Amino acid sequence: MADYMVTTASSAICQHGAQVTIISSNTRVKAAGSPVAVMNDQYTVSGCPFQVPVGAGTKPQPCVKLQWVAPAVRVRVGGQPVILKSSSAICLSVEQIPQGSPTVVMTQVRVKGT
């Protein structure tokens, strides 16, 4: 199913509401003036408030990065699959523990991919 491509100007949040920053290695292909995000780019999460109960207290277990598991299947940039608004990802903690799925809140609305 076709959906809009994610760019470095897109907005995404982790399951706990923290902001995702997209650092793209792609410098050639742009959509609406911003580099298109690809699977191997860096997706960092900052400010995640998530904590897990440990004994009588809690332990901070924030989301720190995203790992995409279902990017576009037909569109590639520099040999890497692009990320679509509907692509699936997992938020990971520092200890690589899955924390849930992020939400892409806003993308450019000119270029679609499948």
C-alpha cells in the first residue's frame, strides 16, 4: 500500500511520547526539500520518561533508538529501502530491550512509495 515517505523533517514519537530525531546518510534524494529517510539511518529518541519497577523502586528504561523492521519494498535510495509513514519499527532501550512501536506523526505530503 502506498504511503508518504519519511524525511528528516518528519515528526515521530516513541510509545511514551518522546521525540525521535532522524539523522540521514542520504544527501542526494529529497522530498519537499528534506533528505528522504532510509533504513540504515540513525533514529535516536531523546527524553523518554519510561521506567520499570524494580523491587521497592524504579529503574529508568528509556527508549533511545528505533530499529525499522518493515520499510518500503519497492523504493530504494542509495540501495537502502526508504521509510514510509506506515513502516513498522521497534523502540529499543540502551540494553536493546524492545519498548514498543513508535508513531510517525507528520511527514511531507508530496511523495509516496510502496
